[in-house]
Amino acid sequence: MTETNPHKKLSPGEIKRLKGLGCLKDKRYNDIFNIRTLTGNGKLAADDMAVILEAAKRFGNGEIALTVRLSVEIQGVPYDQIEPLRSFLKDHGIKTGGTGNKLRPVVSCKGTTCQYGLIDTYELSQQINDRILKGHIDLKLPHKFKIAVGGCPNNCAKINLNDIGIMGQQIPGIDPGKCRGCGLCRKACPFGIPEIHNKKVSIDLDTCKNCGRCIRACPFGALTPQVSGYRLYLGGRWGKEISLGHPMEVIVESEEEVMDLIECVISFYKDEGLPGERFAQTIDRLGWEKVQKRITGGKSRQELSL
């Protein structure tokens, strides 16, 4: 790592400016920073990782760290090496950022490849990144705003602890004529929700978690996906204060509808949120029913002005 003056102090304004670029001061030093790179959906190509590792050796202390939101930080970068580092990354198509009162990088579980995944989480996360985050990267919001995508009700991505959480869902439909009462669906369900009466299956959809395991377990085709799609949770947060996201009533069946809803939510929060207020607090202040009605009955994507 390049030598730097440990007594060189930077102004609070400069430190704040750099934080907005994804450059976070190491509290142990006056002018050493950790630079946060953006991954888009939590995945990196080998070539991109090689660039980041080269940048860490060339401009930092040779170390990287993974953040809890799936970004990669280059550690120990002196103040006078920040711009050369950012220029080097930019030349290879890699951006820094992910801090401040704005949209944060999308977090995704590995539902695309996981045996339990009901949706293509990586693809959806990349679409959110490309269409929404990149399009509104400098959009100022009342507070930070986090989005997570989870492939199934296992909820590995903690989607209900984000401002917007998207969970893959699969509601089972029953064809009684094909059921043989074997009970494999009940054995496959983590909660034992399917019931077998007179060699026919019944499922209480009010308690069903929509994980789809019973459907995959049925060898006779008696259980099929009645609805496959996405459920959105709004207003979750994790930190000094904790709020669980509110599940929206509808299950959205297309990625396009998911995108439209995300943009409606962000537009609503931008307009209705008070400075310094998390989206969870906006919902508490205005009331969940009112917020959900405003979002689902709001403007079309073409009418939004983010």
C-alpha cells in the first residue's frame, strides 16, 4: 500500500462527498478508505474479480472484504489513490457506490440454482439493477432504500427485512381425479399442511407457505401450480430498529408487473416520505392500507417521474 501521512486530516465535507461515491473512511486513520464496488446482483465474473483483486494490490493494501449486502470492498486505499483506483475500475466497467440516502445494491439469494428456488433470482435482480438502480442512481430519497430478492419461502435473503422484498411463490392447485392418496405431498411439506381424507388431498391455502414442494413431490400430477409468481413485502428494516415488511395482498405473475410496482413504491416514498424517515416509518405514519391502495392504484410506469 502506498505510504500516506497518518496525520493528514480531511474536511467533514470531503469525507461526506467520498462516502456518496462508495468510499468509506477507515475509522483508524485520517485518510485511509475502503472502496465499495457494485456487483449488480451479487455475482461477479472471474474477469471482474481479477480486476478488483488487481486494484486491491495496486491501490490498496492487497485485501478485499465482502459486505453484508453482497458488495466487494477494496481495503486500505489512501486518499490520493482514490481517483486513480476509481478510474482504473471504470475502465474495466466496474463502478463504486452503494451508500447514502439513495437506492442501495440489490441483494439476491441463489434461487436461480438452488433446488428450492421458484424464480430466477439472479435474472430478476439484474433487471432491477439495470432498469431501476442504474436509471436512478443519483435519485435522492428521504433515507436509504434496500431491495432484496428471495427464491422461495425459506427466506434466506431476509426479504421481509428490506424496504422492498420479493419472494418467489407457487400456489398449488388440486385435480382430485388424479389423486391416489399416497401422502407424498404431506411428507414433502415442511409444515405437513396437505391433508389426506378418503384417499384425496386437501390443502388449506390460508396456512400454505406457497413453497411448491408438494407439487414437485406428487407423482400423479394431482398437484399443479395454480399460480406461480412473486409476492412483494414492503417496509421492512433491520438495524437500530426492526420492522417486518408488510406482505402485499396480490401475488404478481410477471417480472414486468414487479418492475412497475417497484417504481410505484419508490415514487410514492420519494413523494410522501419525510427527510430522514425510513419507508417503514412512512408506512406507520400513513397506515398500511392507505399505502397499499395508493401503490396498487397509482400511476402507470410511463407516468412516473422518478
